Amino acid sequence: MKLILGSGSPRRLELLAQLGLEPDDIRPPDIDETPHKGELPRPYCARMAREKAQAVQADASHVVLCADTTVALGRRILGKPADAGEAARFLYAMSGRRHRVITAVAVRRGDRLWERDVVTTVKMKQLSDDEVNGYLATNDWQGKAGAYGIQGPAGALIPWIQGSYTAVVGLPVAETAALLQAAGLPIWRAA
């Protein structure tokens, strides 16, 4: 049985390593990630993880792991910013407010699919112009939902979370372990 990671995210690879797992192959799927008109953040995130898992080519005996992380400010989906201007707009919108980070995980083996999503509430401190500009200058916002990664310099902007830290990073470790075990992939092995 092989484990296929359907993600090019180095953070997901690192979180998978916390479980002592190294994928046999990495196959990031190429799918359209555009939200449907009126689609809410949580159903959108679950749909993305599911579509990614279904798009990865794999043998019926292989276990495919895919995930999607979405930042939600109310009903608004804050995706990966196109440029520094959009990143700044996202950061100012979240400044001094709580938002939700949703990470959905989908595990597929053959025709069977196991899914779970984890919602974490995150509070961003009231940001000054210097903090926003300083953070943007790090380029850490690039390629990250909501224009930030909690595990990098933006961690200094997040005084409080309620929920799963690893889900905010991009892969809820406890829930992922349970899904992989449900699909038949052993996590805990005696030496």
C-alpha cells in the first residue's frame, strides 16, 4: 500500500512527517479552485479537498491524501492573494478581528472517500501600517490562503487561536491520522 500526497505544500509534508509518514509519491492535482457563486467557505473548502482527492491518479490500493485550507472572514473566502496589494487588503480586513481557518482533508482509496474538516477561530491583532508593510516585505504571504502563514513571521500577529494549530498550518494532524487509519494505512507501528 502506497501513500500519495496530493499537495505540493512543504508545510503539509512536514506535518505528515510528525506522524512518521513519508509519502511514496507527491502528485499535486491541477483543478479549478474558483468558488461557485454564493458558495460559503466551509462547503467550498470541503469540495476543494474532495475534488483534489478525486483528481489524483492512483491505483485502487493506494491511499491518496489531499487537503485544502480556506480563510473565512464572515461569509467571505480569502484565497491566495494575487499580489501585495490584495494581501494588504486581506490583512487590513482581518486586523483586530477574529476569522476562521477551515482545513478540509480528503483521503481516497479506490472508490472510497473519507472526509473531515476542522474549523479554527483565529484572532489577528490590530495591525499598524508598519506591521502590515513589514510583513508584506517578508514575502511570506505569497501562496498562502488569507495572505499569511501562522508558522512564519505572521505568528507575531496572532495573539490567540481556538482550535487546531496544525489545521491552521495546513493539515490537522490528529484528524488526518484518523482518516488514514480508516483507509487502512497503519500509523502507529510497534518497532
